[in-house]
Amino acid sequence: MVFRAFISVAVLFICSVAVLILYLVAHGDLTAAHAPVVEYKDFVTILLTALAVMISVAAFLGALAAVWGFSVLKDESRVAAKLAAEAMAKARVEAMVPLLVEEAMSFHSKGAATKADEIAEEYGKEVK
């Protein structure tokens, strides 16, 4: 961590020395009075143009975030709906199966006599 901080400080120092050297080479003396190269109205125009570019870049990044967020939201809602449907179906099946089994058992236990039952009963009487 300290090594990274040292490298960052060194890079910033080298950049500042390079800017100072370029300034001295381009303008000569630091104490000489120079006329402004850019007038005020040109400076304001440049600033407003830079501001418009920054706003358009921010709007573009916001649009990308909106598209990405919509796709993520769509995928997450699909997964949530699938999990909710599975849980609901499982609960419904767990509630219905015991009732269906109970109904089937009560049908068999009511003793609905069939022809086979009558034959078996008569055969039981004859064997005795």
C-alpha cells in the first residue's frame, strides 16, 4: 500500500516537472508580462462547450445505465416469478394430495359391493 502511494506521488511529481519544463520552454521567462492569448468571450465559449459535452456524456452514460438496469430488472423479475410459482404450486400440491388420498380411501372403505364380492361371500358360505 505504501509502495503504491510512493509510485503515485512519484508519477505526479514527474508530471508536474514535465509541465513546468514545457511552460518554461514555450514562454521563456516566468516574470515577463504576456498579453492574454484567449479573450474572455472565447474562454466563456470554450467553457460552455465543455459543459455541453460533459452533460451529453452524462446523459449517454445514464441511458446505458437505464438499458442495463432494465435488462437486469427483467431477468430478476423472471427469476422471482419462477420461484414464487414453484412455491405456490408446491404448496397447492401439498394441500391437495392428502385430500385426494382421503377421498380415495373413503370410497374404498364405504364398502361398495360388487359382483365379485357377492360371489366371494357365497363361496365362503359353501365352504363352511
